[in-house]
Amino acid sequence: MASRPVTNPRKNASQARSRATVDALVEATARILVRDGFERASTNRIAAAAGVSVGSLYQYFPGKEALVAAVIERHNRDLMQVVQAAVAQIAGASVEVMVRTLVAAAVAAHRLDPQLHRVLAEQTPRAGDGTEVLFFPREAQGLFRAYLEERRDELGAFDLDLAAFVCVTSIEALTHSAVIHRPAMLTDEVAVEALVGEATRLITGYLRASPPSAAPGSAP
């Protein structure tokens, strides 16, 4: 059985010059993934695009997979910053406003770098244990769950963990599918507003509906 590629960096970049080198390598990897795809990306091409030697690359990363993992980590971090900035504005907001804000944040996050997003989704395999493209950061589910807890009396007897999972997964599926299958939609502000509106109606309707008191066939 083939061993998993090593995805952890060889060493951390603590000095400014080292951090600049690492940043250049990660950025070059992202550009080459978009331009050439995962299979054609190589450490030689990445080093050349970053303006460093292959030897310098290997001081920080054991191979292509570790560089791709760093791109994924950076991409996920960028997505989360968009979501956190939006969530910070909705304290005390109504359910409709909260959902619309989160949906709009998901769309905005997916519009950050849709070409890279598409490459990571379609061409890049999972890059090792614990490193994967999240597309809508896992932390968003926790933020959504905390908001639902504040509105528990208004929403009724929901399993809030399950409700948060259903809502965030649904938002992610819609926005991610738009990037992959309808990329032109994300360049049209009217289409984006329509998507946000329809997704908001979907999620709000789910949250406003009274959940069943028991599963079909279960004892009262």
C-alpha cells in the first residue's frame, strides 16, 4: 500500500524573510493550480513561479502535497474571516436577517477566488489527514448553533445541533454548487441577490416550521 504524502511543513517560518518565502511559495502554488491543475503542478514549477530555488522550497515543504495543504489552509482561513465579519454584525437580529446575512457571507466567501475554489474542489484530492477543503468553514456551524441557542424559545423544540448542521450544510451546498456549475451567476449582482433571497427563504422556512414531536411510528 502506498504511503500517504507528507503534508506538514518541514519547519515554521519565524523570521520575516522566511515568512515572505513561504508566502511566495503558497501564492505560487495557488496560481499554478489554477493555471495548470493539480496533476501538472510540480515543485520545480512552483519554485520558479515563486522566484526561489527548489532547494529553498524543500527547506520548508517536503513536497507538492504539503504546499497544496498550505493553500487549502489559507483558503479556509480567508473564508472564515468573511463569515466572522458578517456574524459579528447580527447580534440580536431577527431570524430572517441572521439567515440572509449568513447566506450573503457564504456567497461573498465563495466569490473571493472562485477559480481556485473550483480547482480545489474538482482536481485536488484530500491532501492528508485533517487537511481538506472545507468550502464553508466548520466554525460557521458553531456560530450558527450559538445563534439558534439564543433564539431557542422562538424556534421551538429543535435539536439545535442537527438544525445548525442542516442549515449550514444547505447554505454551503447552494453556494458551492453555484461556483462549480453556475460560475456566471456569481458575476451578476442581480443573480446573486436572487440566490441569496431564495436560500434565505428556504432556510428561514425550515427554521420557522414546527418540528415534529416524534418520528413516524415512534411511541408517544
